[in-house]
Amino acid sequence: MRAVALVFWLLAVVGASAHQNSIAYLFLDQTNSRLNAHWEIPVHDLELSVGLDANKDGEVTWAEIREHTAIIRDYAMKRIVLRSESNSIPIAFTHLEMKIRPAGAMVVLFCQAQIPSRTPVTLEYNFGFDEDSGHQCILSFQDRTAVLTKDRRNFELVEAATEQSFTSFVRVGVFHIFEGIDHICFLLAFMLPAVWQRTERGWEAVGSLRAAFISITKIVTAFTVAHSITLAIAALRILVLPSAFVESAIAFSVVVAALNLASFALC
């Protein structure tokens, strides 16, 4: 037990960092047969893909983005496709802007397309997966929202049941828990002591599987509820904090959990 605690403590001290997958946003609005879209792509993603930092000073400026407009357009627009049955629908790029989100700077591409009426139209999304297999695109169409991932790249521009969008978020949320090393370390740091109890002879394993299961269930449930609350606060923009502060706080919480585990093991 002490050896395991020491390993987690060392891991937290050596590499205390929270994970952050790449996230883009695609907003679609249909008026009659015209589809308007604006697509927000992290500047960091485009820097990795096409290289925007011309002077290699470690910062991408608005001037450098404007200089690379044609390159950004050609690269990005090839990775989003509209299809009606077996026919490809042309997407016209209009202009781009720059936007600052709490997670960082975004390049916003504006485009339009003429789509046929009364014919199913499918959007295929292929951006970002080569550089980051965990890349996600939050897509909004009319009153629907979906999450596009490497394993789910298509979206039907038709009316759908609300349950489909809800299911997509649940699926992404489950994988989000297991993809983040900070989540796993944080939970294990609290779950390991949960199966032990303090007695007159020192720390001993709990007396039954039932007691251990109840203790672990309480911890996992509390973590899930707390994480859901913070995600809801951020998504609804009730409280917006600088990403650098949030990421540092998450990493610090992992360190504190590891220290607590180490102190428990040394008692």
C-alpha cells in the first residue's frame, strides 16, 4: 500500500498537469435553402497543421492569421463536406475572423452553402483527428446540438429526437472520464484509502466487500456530481475563469490528493 502511494505521489509531483483535448465549434443555421455556418477552430490546432507563426516567436498574431488566410481556407475547407445522397454540395468560404474564448484564441471561418430542400443532407467532419485523436467538435444546428468525434464524424441535417443529442453527450462524457489521466489519478488517490479503516492495531482492510463497495461508490458519485456541476457552470457561462488558472487548479488538486494518500500510507 505504501509503495503504491509513493508511486502516485511521485507521478503527481513530476508531471502534475491537467489534460485538455482540442475542441472546435461549428454553428449552422438554415434559412430556406441557404445554410450559413461559422466554424471556430483553435489557433493552436491550425498552427500544428499548417504553421501560422511566421517569425517563430512562439505567438500567433492576427496579422499572421490574415497573411495565411488562403492556406487556412484551403486546408480547413477540404476537411468538412456536405453531401446530398451521393452528390457533394459546394461550400463557399466568405471570410475569417479571430475570437478569444476562455480556452484560448480561435480562428472563425464563415461560409455558406445552397442545400436542396426536402432531401437529406449529411455533414462529414474530418478536421483535427490526425494531430489529436481526442479532438471534438461541438456542432449546433437549429435547436440541436451534437458532439463530433473521430468515431462519429457524420451529422444529418434533419430533425431528430432530443435523445440522440443527449446520448452523444453522455457517450463523450464517459470517454472523457477515462481519457483524462488527472481523473484517474484523482479518483485512485481517494479510492485506495477507502478500503482501509483505522483500528487500535493501525490501518486494516475493511471487514467486508459490501463496506468497501459502499465507500467507493460514495467517492465516485461525489466526484461525478461535483464534476458535472463545474461543467454546467462553465457551459452555461455562469462563471468564466482564465483557462491557465483552471488548469493549474486541477493539477494542484491532483497533487493535494497524492500528498493526502502519501501521508495516509506513512501513518
